[in-house]
Amino acid sequence: MSQDSPRELLGQLIAQTDGDDPVSKSQLKREMHALQALGEAIIAMTPAERARFPLSDDMLAAVEETARVRSHEGRRRHMQYVGKVMRRENLEAIKAVYDELEQEKLRRDHAFHRLEAWRDRLIDEGDPAVEAFVADYPDADRQALRQLIRSARKLFKLIRDTAGL
């Protein structure tokens, strides 16, 4: 199966279905695997994320049925069925929701990385970083920040001493 993400595969499927050229058997297999991968990605999502997709009742039933399939072979066959059901779905609408979810994930990841950078800076620089943080976030509690920074430094010292470094 291809190493492309479900998002890329979905984009390729939409582009391919727009043409009027005859499709080879190999191409049909690639499309089937792409739809199956997309179905697996949707199944792996949280119920709240999945609820945002415009899925048919048949697809929702197939997603729910996945939890009841226990055997490896049964799961493989069920995923083929999910791919088959995906053929009848509105792929452009699904791609739009999938892209939106990906963008939200990227924004959360970037925000998390900014917070990690603040954490590292606060621990490394101490009071100057606390003042800079409070300038950006005026509701922050200076005293609590300073206490947590001291605790984090103590924790790191304990870990370092325990590891013998």
C-alpha cells in the first residue's frame, strides 16, 4: 500500500475521478486502497471529529461495526468493506473537513511548541523571562511562576543527581 497520507490520497482520488480516461485495473486497486486508508483514518478519529464529516448512514454503521470485529482476517475483510462504502461518499466534502481538521491540528501543535519554548525559557532565564511572560500574558501569577520555576529546577537537579551526571 502507498505511503501517502489519507489527505494526499483523497486529493489524488478527487483529481482522478474528474477525468474521462479509462482506468486500469492497477489504478482501481490503488483507488480502493486509498479509500480503505481514508476509512481507517476516519475510524481512528474521535467521535467528535468523526461527527464533523458528512458521512452516510451506511458509513457510520460500518464505522460502528469496526469495534465489534475481533479477528485479524475479519478486520481485513471489514476494512475492504469500509473502502467499498467510501466509494459512495462525497469525497470532496470529506476532503474539506479532513483539511480543516489537519489545519486545526497544526495550529494546536504550533501553540503547544510556543508554550514549550516559554517553559524552557522560564526555567533557563528565570526572572527576566518571567517579566517577559507577564508582559505577554498580563493575567499570569508572577509568584506562582517563580515557585514553579524553582520546583522545576529542583526536579531537574534531583534527576541529574540520581542519574549520576
